[in-house]
Amino acid sequence: MTHDSEWLQFTRAMASRREFLAGALAGGAAVALPGATFASPLDYGLKASEIAPGTYAVYGAQEQLSFDNGGNIVNVAFVVTDEGVVVIDTGPSLRYGEALKALIAETAKREVVRVYVTHHHPDHIFGNQVFEPNVLASTEQVIANIKSEGGMFADNMYRLVGDWMRGTEVRVPGTTLTANNERIGGHDFELIPLAGHTSSDLVILDKSTGVLFAGDIAFLDRAATTPHADLEQWRKSLDKLDKSPFKMLMPGHGPAEESNRAIEQTGAYLDWLERTLKGSLESGADMMQVMAAPIPDEFQSIALIRDELGRSVSHLYPQLEEEMLPLVSNRS
């Protein structure tokens, strides 16, 4: 079993394709999704919360991707500068991107001049379509990941959230970040290339306000997702964040806080997850037994922890089996 994203695994397992669903929706056909009713218009109801001077968070739900939330489970942010607006991530769909762009125009009364894409997971990238490619920027590896996996992610997002995705296509950032800093409208943005949640995770520190946009390197009060995780590398990235001179940290999921609680909680969760998986392998437990492992009291209040434990077992257990269990030869 390969160490692929759960979204890719879903996609490969499903016979339906994005093109079929998009065509059915465009033709006015009714497409049945479990528990879903199609209403028009669909509205994300986005709201901007000022978390620092001229800095706004647009919070997503602490939920799984579903038709009911339209894929809006992600935190997006924007910073109003003298030259224009800087955006961090763009959300799960074209419809979301349009709503975000309208919210920015209403709040800031300025044009978007830069969009930083933190990593390639689908809840973070499909609003890209409303911005010009040269405005969209990320690391070389994030861009490569979007090119290689974005289409399959789109397929599965259409299956999961239906008509919320109408018209959504992959848009790849046209600007590859090579410098460690960008100065835009009086703000100094430090660009910090990390990894661990995926093979490339861009973190942005606005030195002018002290706000650290951690992307999915940090989660808070929501269990971390691990479809592309390298736990050892992830912990190293958390250590780097903890040494960063931020005043406020905005995680990819969960509330922004003037503390390092997201770093500590994410690190503690990853440590427990790895101990649990390795200990279970050593005791001979199968995957279903590991998925039913007791949750420590310190993590009981974290949203979706039982769901994400199950997904993490499917992502990481086979890989750990290969690393930890010796290959038995049948040769005499």
C-alpha cells in the first residue's frame, strides 16, 4: 500500500469522475449525494475577523469535508497593506474563491497583489481560480504537488461536496518563491519553507505585526491530518516554529491565539500517535484494533480525533509495518 493521500485513495476507489458530475450539474440533472439537498444559491457566508491591525482571519468549520459545509473547513487569511492585499490560501472551490474575493473587496477596498499558497491539499487551493497566476505564489515543490495531484483532488472534491464545486478547475501558482522575504506595502513577510505535513509546507511570518501563518504545520483543537505526513520532519518543523519570534499564531485549522498552544498541542498529538502506532505494531495489533485505541484525556476535547486516528492508521500503519517488521524469507 502506497503512502498516498486519503483523497487520492478515495478517487482511485470511486468509479464516478469529476467530468461526469460536472456535466450532470451543468445540464440541470439531479445528482444524489447522501443526506444532501441542492439549494440555490449556495452561500458560504464568509466573515472576516480582525486578529491584528489590518490582518483578518476567515475561519472554516472544525469538520470533515461534506456537502453541508461545501468544503469550508480551512482557515484563510488576508493582510491589508499600503500596496494592496496579501492573501494566505484560497479555500476549497471556485465559489469560495469568489466569495473570498468579494469579502476582501468589501473589507479592504483594495486589490489583491499577492496570494501565498501554503501547501497542495484541496481545502487550501481551489479558490486559486479567481486570482491571476502571477499573483499566486508558493515553493517549487508545492507547485509541483499541485500539478501532479490537483486533478485527482478536484475529482474527489466534486464527489464530496457536489454543486459547491461547480466550475472549479485547478489553477497552478505562476510565481515560484526563491527569496526568504518579500516586502509588500510596508509589511515584511518572511517566507519559511518547511515540510512534514506534506513534502512542502510554506509558513509566512508577517514581521510587521508578528502574526505567523502556520498553514497545516499547526492545528489547534482539531486533530491533525496525516495523508502525506512525515512525522519526524513535522516535529522538526514545529521546533522551528516554536523558536520563531511571533506574537500570534494562526493555524490552518482552529483559532488564532497569542500563544504557542497550537505548536505544543500538535506536537503532543503527533508524539502520542507515533507511540500508539509503534506500540501496537510491537504487540501484534491489527489496524482495526489500533483504530479503537483509547484516546488520552488531554486529547478528548480535540475535534474529530477518533476520525483522524482511523485515517492516520490507514495512512501510516502499513508504512511502519514495512519499516519495523523484518521480511521473512521462505528460502531454505
